[in-house]
Amino acid sequence: MTPTLVGEVGKISLDSIRVIEGFNPRRAFRSVALDELIASIRADGLIQPITVRRLDDETYALIAGERRLRACKVIGLDPVPAHILDCDEQAARILALHENTVRDDLSVAEEALAAREALDLCGGDKAATAKQLGWSMTRLESRLLLLTASPAVLDGVAHRTLTVAHAELLAGLPFEAQDKVAARIIEQNVSVADLREQLKGVLIPLARAIFDTAGCAACPHNTAHQRSLFGEAVDGAFCKNKACFQTKTSEAIESKRAALRDDFGTIALDSEKDPATYTPLVIDGAGGVGRDQYAACRQCAHFGALIHDRFDANIGSVKRPVCFSLPCNAEKVAANAATQCETQAAKTASAAAPAPSVAANHATTAASGAVPSASTKAKAKTKPKAPSAASSSGVRKRMIPAYQAAAKALIAQDTRVPLALAIVALEHMLKGAGLPVTGAPSETNPEKRIQTLLKLPIQDVAAHFRACTETMVASASVQRFSHNGLYAPVAACAVTRALDADLSPYFTVDGEYLGALTREGVNGLLDESGFKAWLSTQEDGEKRAKALANMKKADLVKAVTDAGFNWTGFVPAAVRTVVPASLKID
């Protein structure tokens, strides 16, 4: 199912179109098909426009139609007809996947890579992925299975030098073995039937199993029972039933994934993630995000673990913690590096300056051992806690009521707020109806438009409102207005963030919010809020803290909510810094 988006058709220059590497699910562009398309466009013109999305720098990112774009460049057709959309990158990727996966000429290997990307966009939900692609679960599972094939094998399938049946037989073998066999298949034109016979003799060391092998002891496929047959050629116990071994391994990996769900926002398999989309999460040193930021990262939906599912010596191993949001990670690493430089410079300056005298009776917080309350920490404006990249949908749902309550209060307090909301809705309706939008705003998403309007004085906001209403009543053509794409929680958050309103009267950390976090997320929140520091001052505090560290998530949430900590005035950084558009939850 592809999303429905409002757009317009126009002509744009070739120079303004950016092709983002790796965005197109299609990896192989066959020259014969391209030549045929060039001939068709020369004869009849470009019948189907390319699809692009508008970027902030007045350029466009290609969503669909790369082969058409290549043909237009060869011909010199400039400008080119284009369907121009105003959407974010995630919606664009979904459209690109849908555009290509419905075509018959996309190879099965390319479908496998597209399935991996779609699964990533759907947060690892296979049912949602199949629905998004319009595939059956059987088709999706078969394509994901191919991801255990080596890159060389997938490339062979994409270029039609190997069949999907070849790839399915090779998948699961070590990559080195796959590459060697694939080269021989291509060179000697080995049939699928012959390959199946040859692979019947493949032996898998039982020592590599990550599942309980007790049931393998009496199995007829265990070579340990056939010493006389294998003799000195096979040392140790090996499995001859590749299908059974793979099934048991997959079950063990999924069991491991389920066990990690309480601790991490994202748990993925090696085969499900492009290596270019994640990085180890480091606290200190090169590539470190810093301790404060790390506490916030633990509450993030992108805080995760990666399970190795390739059939080699590392199968079943877990990399943790891993960050699955590279742009955010790079931003936080850069911020930490800058902070470290500032701290070092301050230390150097302090060392060079003469030591100030201190009054004998001057008491400090550190000396007294006092721990500031949650409300005191929340109201301090000196240095805000580092935000997390993105919370899970369950956590974000718990934020929405607070933002909506705050926005309702702001509507009554600031006349610009109801006017700004009305302007955004009117501008979207006018644009969808093909009517001119006064001022041609550069912002293409509602929350940014709201925030821009709320920076203006009241007379300018009122002027924008009048211009929109005049267009509505004075237009010669009245067309059907389209859906304006604005969601109430998004608008509420945009208003509250734009006016830097205090959320503390409307948001409270409770059992539901804690339950929506992972176990790591809860622990990160306890650090951020001062809960752990407070607990250390209570009777049996150290003992209670140790008990919390070893609890399952459900028990941890109950223990925290029953502890008696005063959450008044505390709003987590993940709530205060949430991106408005992320509250658009189905």
C-alpha cells in the first residue's frame, strides 16, 4: 500500500535533480532496456513523468524514474516533466519501493534488498512490511531468506547470470564457499538440479550450532554415527541435513531476539540491515557521544542490538549497543567533541589563573551531600539534558496528551496560535485545490510552517490569515479541497515547541510511560531524572538499587512507581525535544 500525497506536475531542469546513491531499489540497469526507452522517448516524448520530492535548497531528490532520467540525459531532454511531491524522506523511500516492486522486470535479488529496506522502514514488523509492499508473507519470507546469500551471489541474480533457485541453494553456506561455487556455476553453466545433487554432500560442523544439540545425538544425519563410512575424512560430528540445521538455527536466533526486546528499542539481524545504516554506540573517546547523551540514547528507539545470522564462526553473537540512526549519531559525536574541547580549554585557562579565595563558611551542594529534587532539576535552564534521537511509538503516544493540553492553553493565551493553525490548514487546502498560495511559503511541512508563523508579530500573522481567506472567497474556480496532511498531535507539538512552553503541568512520568520504554530506557530515565541519586540517600538505598538493576522490566516499572520519588516538574528530554512530525502515529 503506497501513501497518498498531495503534489503537482511541472517541468524542472536536469541540473536541479539529485539522484541519491542507494535510494533506488533497482541495482542493475540493462543496456538493451535503456536503449529501447531512449528510442521511445525520442519518438513519443516522455509519457510518464519522473517523481521527485522538493528539498529545502530549491533542488529535487529523485524518488522514481531513474531509468527515464538517464534516457532524458542521453537525449538532452531538458527540462523534464516531473510529479513534484512535498514529503519526508521516509515517505519517499516507501514510494520508491512501491514504484519498483510492482514492476515485473525487477530482479528477485533487487526485491530482496528492497524487502530489507522496507522491513527497516516498518521497524522490523514483517506483517506491516508485506502490507506496505503488497506482497504475501510467503513472498516476503522467501526474499528475506535470500539475504543470507553473499553479495556476489545476489549480484549474479540481479544480472541474470544466476537464477533465484541457485541462490536459495547457496544461501546459508559460508560466504567464501558461496562465492567459489557461484563462479563455477557461471563458468560451467551448472544447472539447478546438478547443484542440488552436489550440495547434498555438504557437511555442517555441529560445533557451530547455537541451539541445543541434545536432539542431534541419535539423528541419522549426524556423521558421528557413521564413523566407518566417513573414516578419517571427517573428524568430529557434522550435520548432513542443511534444511534442519538452518531451521533450528533460525529458531534459536529468533529466541535470542525475543529475549533482547525488553532491553533495546531495535533488535535486528545482520541480514536485515545494510552495514552502512548503523554504528557501534560509544560513550568516550573517538566517536563517543558522552555520558549524558548516552543516558538519553538508552531511551531512544534507535538504541539497539545486532544479531549475527551469517553461517560462520560468529553466528548467534550479539553486537551491543548499536545506534541505528547515523545522522543523529554523527550530530551527537560532533557535539560531544566540541564540549570536550571547551572543557579542556576551560581547564587550561583555570590552571593559568590565580586561585580565588573561598570563605570558610561557604557550603556547597557537593560538601553537604544534598541531592536536588526532580522539580529543581527540571526548572534549571542552564544546561538542558541531551535529547534522544527518537522514541518508540509507544513512548510517543504517552507524550501526545501533554502536548495537546499545552497547545489548548496556548490557544487561549496567544492570538497568533489559532491564526497560525488556521493559516496552515488553509494553505494546504488552497494548494491541493490548485489555487495560489499568497507568499509562496518555503516550508513544505506543516509543523515548520507553524513554527515560522509563530515567530512573526501578530499583525503579520493576521495579514497572512486575511490573504488566505481572500483567496478562498475571491477565486473564480472552486475545486475540491484535498486532505491537508496536518495531524492534531503534530500541530499541538509544533505550537508548544515554537513557544518554548513548559510541559511540566501537563506531563507526568507514570507506569504507562515507563512501561512503554525498554529496560535500558527506564534505567537511562532514572539517571536523567535524579532518581538513582535520590535512591542512594534512602534507607537501604544501595541494596534497593542493586535489586533494581537485576529486575525484569515489568518488576522494574512497578518498583520505580512504588518507590515514592517525586516526579513533579520533571519532563524527560525525549519528551521535551520530540520532533513534531514523529507524533503522527497511526
